[in-house]
Amino acid sequence: MTTFVLVHGGWHGGWCWRRVAPLLNAAGHEVHTPTLTGLGERAHLAGPDTGLATHVEDVVARLEMEDLRDVVLVGHSSGGAVITGVAQRAAERLAALVYLDAFVPRPGESVLDLLRPERRDHFLAAVDGNDRIALDWDAAMDGWAVRAPADRAWLRSRLRPHPLGALADPLPPTPVPDLPRHYVHCTDKPGGDSFTRFAAAAQQSQAWRLDVLDTGHDAMVTAPQQLTAVLMLP
């Protein structure tokens, strides 16, 4: 049995893993899907100080309160920054890091630092009066290649504005411990691909494993069975 902790990306919540978690459970694995502060059912907890450190603490607290060990920690999209920060704090509880179409920041970098300038400007232009990035959900789903009307309706009703600080705050300068790393690159990107360079770096490094899925950015929604199979690879 493997213990998986699945960390969602921007605008999502722990709910987004609803199609993957049962498949992992059915295969005998333990699965945790925390929702980060200010998102999902915890959207009402967003405040001016909600930032990357808050989201790292959300996950570290789950590891500690549930006494989880030998964890395969999966981060989707901006969740890549969160799981990197968790590794800086609690590497002794982790078995591996999985970056699902995710940003891979180095110490001192933020997610915004890793975006193309025009994409960064797009996000900053969408900041509301509560320091949250509020996107046009339909345009966002177009970019994520979520096409099925039922999937779009399901997402639209659950997506929430993302705390700006969680994307703008840099990781601490602390080195990231040497853990097994796995990159899963999703290639259906009608609006451009912000993750190609991370996949290319993984392909060129013996320290990483790379898998490619022919689906959109929200693989947990659009290709849950294929994603689950990749996550369970030894």
C-alpha cells in the first residue's frame, strides 16, 4: 500500500481529485486530498496574509496530524510550489514528489516568476479587491482543454479565486532535499504550454522520471484512469 497526498493547483480544491481518489483506494492505497486555505470549501478562510507559506503549512499539518509517512506527494500546476515547500519542511515523511503538469520552482522562486510575462500580466490584471486572482472560468477551462459540457459545469460551480500571495510568494532559500522525482506532462494545450520546459528538464535528468499524457491540464478530470495508472507505476 502507498499513501498518496494529492495537492490541487490554482482555483481548484481537494474536490478535483474525486475521480482519481476512488481508483487509488480501490487498488489498496491510502489517499488524502487536502483543500488549501482560501479555496474550495475553505474559500471563506482567505485573508490578506494567505500565501504560499499558508498552503505549505496546510499540507505539513495534514502529514503531522495524520502521522503520514513514506508519502507520495503529488502537486498539480501551482501545487508544484506547495509540494516543493513541503519537501523543504518535512522531507522525512516523504517517499517521492510527483509534479503533475506543475511548476518546479527553485528556492527563492515563486510561481509568478516562472510564468511567461504575458501570462503573469494576465493573472495580475485579474486581481480583485481581496487580493485574489479571479479568472474568467470559461476562458480558463478552454486553456485547460476541458471540453465536455458536464465537466465544465462541474468545475464552474466549484472553482474559486486564488489567493495572490500563494503564487507571488517565493519559496524559502532552504535547499530542497534529494527525493525521487516524477514529472507527468499533459500535452493537450490549446492556449499554450507553460510546462514544456519542466518536462524537458525532467527528460534530460537521471534524477527524474517523465511520463506524458495526451490530455489537457486538468488530467484528474479529463483522464482519471490514465493518470491513476501513471501514479501507480513503481
